[in-house]
Amino acid sequence: MITFHIPDMSCGHCKATVEKTIHALDPAARIEFDMAARRISVESSTDAARVKTSLAEAGYPAASV
């Protein structure tokens, strides 16, 4: 499982966009959200670099934790 900090993720719309972005890469991905900490944990067959790039392109730059 890969954990990312997404400082700009603050609401339900943000969560939906992040989820949609990751599921576009891997429909079977499992995502756990911690909205208070602005962190997500992702279990996916897609590598972390590709997930980070896609999140940045969607407007949610992420840092690996």
C-alpha cells in the first residue's frame, strides 16, 4: 500500500476527483482516505510514480509519505 499526502484535498468533491483519477488508472484499486490528515493510502497494480503524475494532472499534486 502506498501513502500520499495531498495538501489540496479538503472536501468531498476533491475526494471524488482523486478517486476517479486513481480508478481510471486501475479500476480495481483500493483507496483509503484520511480527509483530516489529507492523506490517502492506495493499493494498486499501478506504480506510485504514475499515480502521482495522474493526481498532479488532475490538480491534486501529491507527495509520497
